Amino acid sequence: MQKEELAPSVSRRRIIATAPLVSLVAISAAAPAVESTFSPSQLHLIEAFVDRLIPSDENGPGARECGVAVYIDRSFASALAKEKAAFADGLAATDALARSRHGSVFAELGAAKKDEVLTAMENNDAAGFKPDSRTFFYRVRQLTLEGMFGDPFYGGNRGFAGWDLIRYPGPRMAVSADDQNLKQPIKPLRTSAHGVRHGD
């Protein structure tokens, strides 16, 4: 069976290329949560959605493996709690769109059909979303970037895989002269900005 490719409008390269635009303030707002704020079916949908935005490939693990859904869940359990109802409506609209076009909920579709649904949303060619499908698509995309490349303390970037992907060595208070010469890669520091080690 041939590996299905991402639709051009939602390519891994394009998602990762915009990672520097992720707000550190937004990432730091997601406090660790004990209980999930979403239902199991909603979490399954979120995992399937983010997995198509940043899938695993020869470069490393994707958003699902890096715990992006955990980051999103924790965000809506705390700093984004007031947004949760609107986000849940967007999830329901995503499933409704998948059912209307392909006869199944989004998470159960094959990769190519998932990409068709996401492309329709990004192109604003999908009804049932408030204010529109493109707005919801970009909201999930933004949260995916935050979870993939933020500090592991907040639930995503499991095993520092996101940082490895963009060759970010991790936060440090000081950088040696040897590190600054850039003749060889800086040795990764596997500690979050909160002084806690994750993913070893």
C-alpha cells in the first residue's frame, strides 16, 4: 500500500516553517492538568487532526507522538477554559463535515480523506463552523505548533522531539564561547525552562 501524502495546503514543511511565529506567552499559559477536559471521542478527534498537520515521517515523530493533544487538553482545562465551548463546537462541526462528505467521523477516515476535509476547512469551503471553517482550522494549527515546539512542561514536545526537529538545543542561562562559534551543533540541554527534566 502506497504511503499517502499530505495535501499541498497542509504540508508538514509548511506547518513547521511557521513554528517561529508561535507565541511563548500562549505556550506558557497551559498549566498541567490532572483530569482531561475533553471526552475520549473529542481527544481522539484532536489527535487525528494534529496528526495530519504534523505527521510522523523520516524526520521524526509527529504531533500525535509528541503529545500535542495533551498540550491542547491542558490549555483548555486552564488558560483557555472560556474558549472551550466554542472549540468543542468546532470539533463537532469537523466530525459533521467528515460524515457529510465521507460517511464517517473524522478520526476513522483514511489519511487522504482526512486531508480532503482539512483542505476544505482551510479553504473556507465548509459549512457549520462559527465564525467559519478557516478560523477553526487555523486555531487548531496554532495550538498544534505551540504543543509541538513549546516547553515539554506543558504536555507537548514529548521527548524534546519538536526541539530536535528544528535543532533548538533548549533554554540555557549562559552559552559558552565554544557554543557560540557554531562550528558544531550545540549539545542539547534536556531541561525545560521550569528546571524540570522531561522525556529522557
